[in-house]
Amino acid sequence: MSTDCDVAILGAGPYGLAVASHLRNAGVDARVFGRPMSFWREHMPVGMLLRSNWSATNIADRHGQLNLEGYQADSGASFRTPVPLADFVEYGMWFQRHAAPDLDTRLASRVEQEGGDFRLVLEDGQSLTANRVIVAAGIGPFAWVPPSLAGLPQALVSHSSAHRDLGAFEGREVVVVGGGQSALESAALLREGGASVEVLVRAEHVIWLRGGTIHRRLGRATPIFYGPTDVGPLGISRLLAQVGFCRHIPNVVMGPMARRSIRPAGSRWLVDRLADVPLTTGRVVTGAAQVDGRVRVTLDDGSERVADHVLCGTGYRVDVERYDFLPPELSRKIERVNGYPQLDHGFESSVRGLHFVGAPAAASYGPVMRFVSGTWYTGQTLARTLGARRRRARAADTAAEAA
């Protein structure tokens, strides 16, 4: 069957754009489908600051021409860490214009396997075929709300990713559930926007990251102990940055390191912004009910809170079956463990030609895949792997023609 393109990339966030950039530089015919930086533009709150350091905020290659320094030099933009969300989005849009100027903003509504290739049905009903599909569709479908809060109307209980403008809660009482960056920064933005806020944290205390302080103490020795990917604590960070090596570490070893590296924590620059926000620790929400248009939350110590809204900064739980463009007959063929696809070299799943990048790759390649800095290894690896296959295929075609 003739195909319309060699590789179809589904998603135009940092991973999709990084993969497109590397593949095209390797001479691979790749087409990108999706709205550029859509999750960052539509599901992260106005005023947010990125937790990652400068190095780890670069897409595709921290030393490449399309890094943050290149963007600032070209655009005249001026910002430092912590990088404001608005500036990162503009950087991503600039990256897209250079790396994938022919981006197709249509979304894929369905991916079907036909023989050894794939048929993509786009949202407008048109279809095309591709030899390979790289799923870079992000974490949006994986937003997780605790069962004790699920089932109530979204007007009363919602995930933090459901709100672009937290200023809409001005004058209202909001309970924020969670102890990670998303929950804590949302609480700060809510308070600064005129809401009355309390944060409920499961852990016995809030973990505040000390990276900046430790880096200053280590000085020039910092790269010895911390990887440029900025994932993980002292020492472990250096190991996790070796993504290719991490792929071969048994889960019994990698599991605890990954959990330690992505545990809920907040940037230290949030401490002052939350000075007048109550942080209740060591408590678990056991139930919730709608009462006179408000929500009553019950905690494990029997106490209750009544608020206008509960905002869940409770993270994401990967399950690729929740990608609605993957039909059941294709999804069932994907070998998974706890929702994560089992990926081979080149991010390829058990369905030959179907690849997953970003957070769904974390179980196979380590926690760096959950962050922008994971785009470096991902793009380079796919370019190397698919570029080599392309060269072998061309050599075989040439040999066949000569025969």
C-alpha cells in the first residue's frame, strides 16, 4: 500500500515538535498534526512560572540553534528563571515556526492499523496513511481526581488543568487538594487573585525544593552531581540523565528512584507567596457532597470543610487507553503495565510502527520523560533509529533495482 508520509507525529507540544525537528534533520519524511503548544496554552494557568531550571527548559537540544538563547536573540524577548509560562509558550510557538512550519493543525480522531501501515482519520473526516505513527499527544487525558471527589459536578470539583484563568474564583472559598507544584502554585495564584484558599496535603509536611541553594554551594562542581535534565535529587539526577542506560535498569531498582525523583514538592520561591495560605498537612479527603450549591469535604480525622469549589492539583495517571483516537481493537494490542506502554528501542510499542513519547514512555525510559528535558534524548534517539531504517530501506530498494 502506498503511503502519504513515512512518519505521522500526533501532537505539537514540546515532544512532538522536538521529534519533528530531529527527524527532519535526519532526512525522515515526518508530518506533524496538532495545535501547537495547546496544552500549555489552554490548560495551564495565567501567571504560572516553570519549576525547571534554564537548561532543562530547552526543547529538543539545549545547545542547538533553537534553544532559549536563540529565541531571545531572535525575538528580543528578555526573561530569566523561573521562566514565565507565557514566555515558554511563545518560545514553543517560535520553535514550531522554525522546526515544523508546515504543521497541520487538524487533530487525529482515529488511528487504524492496515496491514503494516496506519490509516489516520482527521477531525474533518479526511484520511491519510503513514508507515509509522509517533504519539506525542501529551498528558491531558490522564488528569486524575481522587475517587473520594470524583462524581461531583465540575462546577464544584475540578482538576487544576481545567482552568486557564484562576482569577475567575475571585471572592470565592476554594480548597486545593495536593502538595506538589501544581497544587501549591495554583493556591498562590488563587490567593493573589482574590480567593480565600486552604491547601490540603496528604503528606505530613510540604517538601520545598532546595535546588538553587545546593547549586550555589556546589558551584562549578554542580554538573558532577546534577544532570542538566534537572530531574531527581543529588546523585540520582546524574544517573537519570543517562536515559539510554536507565532503560536497562530493572524496575525493582528504577521504581524507587523514579518515585523519589517525582514526589510532590514545591519550588522554594512559592514559600513567601503562600505565607498567609493555610496548609493543612497529614490529612486525606475521604468524601465529598454537594450542599446548597457548595461542596462539603470530609477528612480522615472526621473534620469537614465547606467551600465554593475544590481544585485538585493531584497530578496525572498515565493510561494510553484514554487516548480517544486509539480504537479498542488497536489499543488491545498494546502491551501495557499499569497503563504505560512497554516500549522497545526507539520508543516502539508492541504494535510495530506505533511509538509513544513523553510521559507514556516514563515506565520504559525513566522519569525524565515526564519533563521538557526528555525531548533531547527522545528526538535524538528517534532520528538515529528511524534514520538508520530509512537508509537500510533505500539500500534494499537500490539493490532490488540493480538486480
